[in-house]
Amino acid sequence: MMRIPDSLLLGSATAATQIEGGDRNTNWYAWSLAGGVTGGESSLPGADHYRLFREDVDLMASLGHQCYRMSVEWSRVEPQPGQWSSEAIAHYREEISLIRSHGIVPLVTLHHFSCPQWFQDRGGWVSIDCVDTFLRFCRTVVEELGDLVSEWCTINEPNVFANDTYMDGRYPPGHCGDVGSYLRASRNMVLAHLGAYRIIHETRAQRGYSGQTRVGFAHHLAVFQLARTTPLALLSRWLINRLFHEIFFAGFVEGRLIPPLGIGRPAGTGPFCDYVGINYYSRHLITPTCNPTAMFGRIGVAPDVPDERLTDLGWEIFPSGLGDVVAATWQRYHLPIFITENGVADATDSKRARFIHDHLEHLLRAIDNGARVERYFHWSLLDNLEWNDGYAPRFGLVEVDYETMKRHVRPSARYYRDLCRTRTLLEVEDD
Ligand code: IFM
């Protein structure tokens, strides 16, 4: 059985809007009221974590987690432009202190798909002053929480966010095929990351906060597969890769704007990232199209993938892809890697333990081959609001009964707990 090196901390990840509940200031509240979530569900209940956070932190500690990725909700901390909520800040201070009291290392995300409604009303990530507005929020959060948090994630999955907001219409304000906004928002998020990187380092240094400051972002990396390697298919994959992966690697990690985002180095010389965060879920089959509003390719699943290798959302389970994206990212940058997300929608919990085992197996092989991977955050600690897909997809190690908000530890969470405790990739007992 493979050993899990001590340098790799194992834990779980969540995001505020998906679990906290009770926030009417987030843009997801209005979006859900307007029917943006499947079945007319509301963002309001979440998993009631804002109220139950003490219980949830105890739960993650009892499950042996060594690190925890969470986000702070911008709309709670800054309910009106430039007005800061002392209640929200005190809440997050209490939650993070509790996490640390269990010896769990927190990683805090500053932007995870949601924003205050007022920010969206002003144009969101395509507005003229969005970067400065976001940086004002970042500065306040780091001033208020920076003594408790040394590891930060500026922006979660800028590629998925820009795609689902401006190309696919799934996230508020729901534009479809708006290539101009996709590019403008992506460019603004690059600039926001570069500014936040500097602010977080400067603020923590000026205030003498302890712990090594580490700032990165969470990049969603997909494996793209072609049915046939025709010249058109190869071109299509190149274009999708450029628009979905490369412009963000260049911007966030290298501090470079590359076409079609722009040209140049807006923030001088680096570094611009202390680690690269990878969110990995699946492999996608690309069918070429000449349509720029579909990024020149339609994404799907190969027809020969059997049911047992599909998640409840119909995504292919493809564990070797994690090893491949980690190896490629390590080769390219030689920066520490955090697996900021990896998980499966699996309501019956029949696939999750095997999913964890197989992905970790490929991750450990990549580590054996030299990649420096320091965190693995399983997505997710709890069942949660899967954005426009509502509450039906179940990503949690811990099941949430949405009628009672009671938590039930799934068998896979116990399996994962045993990995955390034994530091060994234990075999899965299949039924
Ligand atoms: O739930 C999301 C998360 O918010 C971002 N990454 C992918 C997850 C599963 O779709």
C-alpha cells in the first residue's frame, strides 16, 4: 500500500454561498429568486452552515482533516459599497480560530463565484472599477483576518466563472455567447489577482503577522479528448485550451497578458503565485465547431464511457487525468501544487471512496516522480448548493438532510478519515 507523505496535507473544501445560507445580499439570492437555479430552488437555505459552523468544524476535526479550504462571502463582509460588517468579520474570526484550534490549516478564498448584488448591479467583472473595488475588499479582509490566515486563494476557477457567466448563461447575470465580456472579465480577474497577490503579501508583512504568506489561485483544469485527430479537431482543442487554460496560466502565474486578453506585463516582475491550485474533476470530449461563442468546440462525454464511470452529473470519472495535469503543471512551473478541489456528485455514496482512492493513487505517483504537491482538498465537506444545478447533486463527504439540516457522515468520509489518520492509501472494500 502506498504511503501518503507527511508533506501532503489532506482535507476538504467548501465555498460560502454553497453552504452558509441566510444571505440576501449575494447576487445568487436574486438570481435564484429569478429562477436561475434548477427547480426554482433558493440559495437561502444553503446547508445552514453560517449557524452550524461550530458543529461542522468539530465534524471535520473528527474526520481527521488536516487542512480546510473555505471562502469568505464578500456580500456579508461588505453589504454596501465601502461599508464593513463587524458582525461578519467577527463571525469569520471565530470560525477560523476554531479551525486552527483543532490544528487544521485554513486556506481562505476571496472570490468563489459570488459577489454582492450591488457589485453586480454596477456591472460586475466587466465594470470599469471592478478591480479596484475587489482589491479594497481584499485589503480589508486581510487586515481583519490576516493574523489567522497565512494561505490565500485569490479567485476560484476564473475560467469556469467567466464561461458560465458570459458564455453559457448559467451564472448571474446569465449572458450567452458574450465573447467580449468573457475576455474583459477574464482580463480584469488577472489584474485583480496580480493586485491581490501584492496586497496580501504587503499587508501581512507590514503588520508582522506570523506564518509564511502563500498566495495562489484555483485553476480548473480539464483533460480534453478528441474523437478523431483531424486538423479541425486539433485546432479546436488548441483554441479551447488557449481560452480555458492558457490565458489564465499566463496571467495568474506568469503575470503576462497574452492574446486575446492583451499583450504585456501589467504588474512588472514576479513572483505572482506562491503555489498553483488545481481543481480537477473530469475529462471532456471535444467536438469541433467554427462557432467562437462556443469556444470553437462542444464539450461532452465519449459515448463508450460506462455508467459506473459517470458521476450523477454525467461527468466522466477519469483519475489518471489528475496525475497528468499535476505532472504537466509541475514540469512547467516548479511551484508547489495544491489540489484545491477534487470530488464527485454521488448521492448513493457508491463511488466516492473508490474515486478518492484512484485519484490519490495517481497523485501519489506524480509525487513519486518529483512533483511537489502539498495539499489535497476533497470537494466537498458537506452537500451543498451546486450553483444553477441546485441541491440535487451530492458532493459531500457528509450528507445534509435539507429538511432538518442534520449531518450524516457517509461511509466514504470514514474511509477518507482512515487515510488521513494512517497516512496510507488503504484499499477500498467494494461491495
Ligand atoms: O461546486 C463546484 C465549486 O464551487 C467549484 N468547482 C467545481 C465544484 C463542483 O462543480
